[in-house]
Amino acid sequence: MVVGAGVVAAALLLAGLPVAAGFWVFGFGVGYVVQRSRLCFVGAVRDLLLWRIPSLARAVALLLAVSLVGVAAVQHFTGAPGNVFPVGWHTVVGGLLFGLGMGLAGSCALTTLVRLGEGTAVYALALAGLVGGGLIGLVLRAWWTARLGAGTVVFLPDVLGWPLSLLAGLAVLGGIALAAGLAGTRARGRWPAGASASRTAKGFRAGAAGGAG
């Protein structure tokens, strides 16, 4: 697999496409890490709520914290405004519906692509739902905006300044990671002798993946 990825990258370089080669290598690396780590936003919530296993939740919090610092640095030092979208009650409703869809599919958008790459064809339905829903939302965006309103644009650095907004975001993510760790600590000792929440969760994931395949 790694050799094949290297061959493709070399072919792109020889074809005079260094940017495409860089994107290919980066995408391959990210895909490999996600596939091996089983990183999943749905899995993070599921493991924490069902079995009080905090590892994925803390990994997602760390991922968001690193992304927050990186994006903040780029926006602050380059002046790039980024895409700041308005929020409102419809944002909450949309988030709940999207979360419900992820729960039913058993994976987030990222993991859906990973499962398809592994050959689990049933996740093509989840991908079709993601693409179809996105297209419908794009087509009906003007209609929804006219009836529900555009919402309110809130850019925290404009309200709190860059240092405080960054610290606030990191504090929230740190609190989530801490709460996840405490939930996992309190859950220890509740499992019967010889049982393990981690092994139970792994068995559930393996059974779910086998059933999906």
C-alpha cells in the first residue's frame, strides 16, 4: 500500500504536478492515521456514553484543540477572514438532525470514507445521504434563508479579542477532555471480574463492522 502510494506520488512529480503530489501524500497519511487509530466523532460519543471509555473523546478534543490553534494562527498572522457562518435556532436543529443521521449510520463523515476504502460497501448509502443532503441544502439555501432568516454572525475574536477567544476555546475543549477522563475513571470497577469495558467496546465495533460488511 505504501509502495503504491509512493509510485503514484512519483508519477505526479514526474508529470510536473508537485502540488497534486503533495496533496496525495498528505491525504494518504491522514487516511492511514485515521484508519489505524479508528478515529471517529460518533465513536467518541458512543464509547464515552455507553462504556465510559474516554480515549476517543480525548483524542477528538486534542484534534480540535490543535486545529483551533492552527486556524487561529493563520487567521491572526495572515489576516485571512475564514468562513464565519451565521448561527441561530435552526443551527441547533440542523446539528441534531445531522447527529441523528450519524448515529443511524454508525459513523461520521470521515469514518464513512474510511469504511468505504476498507471495502464495506454498505457505507455507500451513508455517503449518498451525505452528498444528497448537501446538494438539497445548497439548492434550497435561498428558500430557507428567506423564511428562517440568515441568523447572527458571531466571530469571537471580534468580541473578546484573539487571546481571550483562543483561551476560551481551549478551555472548553480541555474541560471536555477532563470530563471524559473523569467519567472513565468513575466507571472503573463497575465491570464484573474478568470483564473489560475496552474489550466489550472492541467486540461491539468488530461485530458492527462484520454485520455491515
